[in-house]
Amino acid sequence: MSEDQPLSNDLLRYARQIRYAPLGEDGQRNLAAGRALICGCGALGSVIAETLVRAGVGHVRIVDRDFLELNNLQRQVLFDEQDLADHLPKAIAAAAKLRRINSQVEVEAIVADVDSGNLLDLAHDCQVIVDGTDNFETRFLLNDVAVKHGIPWVYGGCLGAEGQTMTILPGDTACLRCLIPEPPPPGAVPTCDTAGILGPIVNVIASIEACEALKILSGRREAVNRTLTVIDLWDNRIRQMDVSKLRDQSDCPACRRGEFSWLTGRRAAHSAVLCGRNAVQLNPPAGTRLPLEPLAEKLASIGRLTRNAYLLRLGVDDFEITVFPDGRAIIGGTNDPAVARSIYAKYIGT
């Protein structure tokens, strides 16, 4: 860009970004034509989504299964107290705010649980998948889709004051299963409930993830980080581990043997304990639809009932039951899947 070649009107808002030579005007135009899938719009995902939208990525698809709670506001920077009062799913609340930030970007919000039945449809037209999830099962599913179909993806996770991130370029770099062949068993690693989490580490890791996505979408693949980066903000430590040889040295189930058991659905959970929530999500069979209006009539006399176009919420005894039109339910007040299933059967049915 030079002074005698002014930017066109559609690029003016990105002038300072374009002045960064490694990106430039060509890179910015690539971003405008780019499509990104963000899986999860909580702590990591909200920062990632806002960064990509402000940077001018043409189409940002946000998929999130959850709704906003008060404790989210400590670290999920895209949301505020009004979003909480509106009882909206995170994806819907995020999309409304992101569209006000940048009307040039097409923001697509999908309220759904990412699973083996829908992920390929969600990702097929995107050039990058960015991780905003909070569990290893979904990350292994993202890895399966990415490796099998050659879609770059950026892994990230945070706990306490520590976070880590790694970019996967299928066929070129190590994948997540090269690094972690199997997910840790339940109870083997701390959770947000037991270890807590600080907001600053979320912002750092999410910003790194977003920058990696921008490199890919702008066509600057050579700039992608080829290490596993681990950052501890409390102890002020940054470690970068070379994983360039890991793909060739490991007997990776995905990269080396072409086994995609998470994508085929052979390995999947029908319930999930939600990090930091004292809640369990229950997943129905694929294709389930649950009309909310007749359900609301049925439950009106049972307990404290609220409803909007996206969810129905029932407070009864010490539990809070949130039901979505796709049949998913989040049972608050327990971390026991058996108890959650019992509460669901009692009030919603089977």
C-alpha cells in the first residue's frame, strides 16, 4: 500500500492491519474471502470470534451448545449482564454483538452440540477450524475431521493460569493425536471446578489461536507456528516444544493408521459433565426434534418456567433443566450423569 494508491472503501477500516507488511493488502483480501468455523463460544471462543470479526474474516461460523451464566462473565469477554438477563444461548448473543462490531462480516450462529453427525457439514466449506471447546472428546473429533479432510485447525486449552495451543496442518505437521494418543480418563486431570481459571490466560491463548487462524486464512501458511506453546502467566513462564518430528516418529491412530473412531461415532459420549458448571449435558439420538411450546404447557405448573425461541428452562427443587429444540438438555445442580438422566426422564420424558 502506498500513499498514491489509496485503499478502497471496503478496506479502509483495516488500514492499520494492512500496513503490517507480512499481511498486506493481498492478505487482507484473502481474509475477506475466508471462512472460519469456531467450535465453542465461551471463554476462548468469544475472544477468537471477536478478533476474527474485527480483522475482517468474511464468514465466521460460531457453533455453541450452551447458554450464559453469571460466572461466565469473569472471562468470556464478548458478553455482559444484559446478555445474561436475556437468557439467550451464547451463539445467539455473540452473533448479535459481533454484527454490531463489523457489518462487513457474515456472522453465522448455530446453537448445537458439535458431534460426529454434524461436524463435517459445519466444517466442509471452511478453511480453518478454531478450538473454543472445553473437553478432549470434542477436540479429538475436530482432529479426526481436520486430518481426514485436510482442514487446518488450531487447538487451544486453558486451566488455572496456564494454557497451551498448537496449530495442525494436516499432512504437514503433527496432529493432536500424535501428541495425545488417548484422552485422559475421567478424574485424571483437574477441571475448572477444582483448579479454577484466570481470565488473562484465556485472552492470551485465544489471541494466539486467532493469529494462527489469520495466518492460514490470509494465505501466509509459512508463518504458522510449528511448536506446542505452553504459557503460565502466574509463574511467568513460556515454553515452546518442537513437535516437527512427532508425526514421523509416532504411531498416530489418525495420521499414520487412518483411524477416525471419533468421526465415525464409535467413540462418543451421550452425556458430558460441563466444566465449572455443576451440570451435565444429555445428548439425544441424532435427528431428534423437541417442540418447546407443548413442552412448556406441560411443565407450566411444575416449577419456575422461562422460555424463548431458543430454549426452555425449568427450575424445580435443587435442579435447573434447560432444554433445546434439538432435544439436548443441560441439567444443572448435579455432576452425576445418572442423576441427570433420572431428572430428565422424570420431567421431560425419554
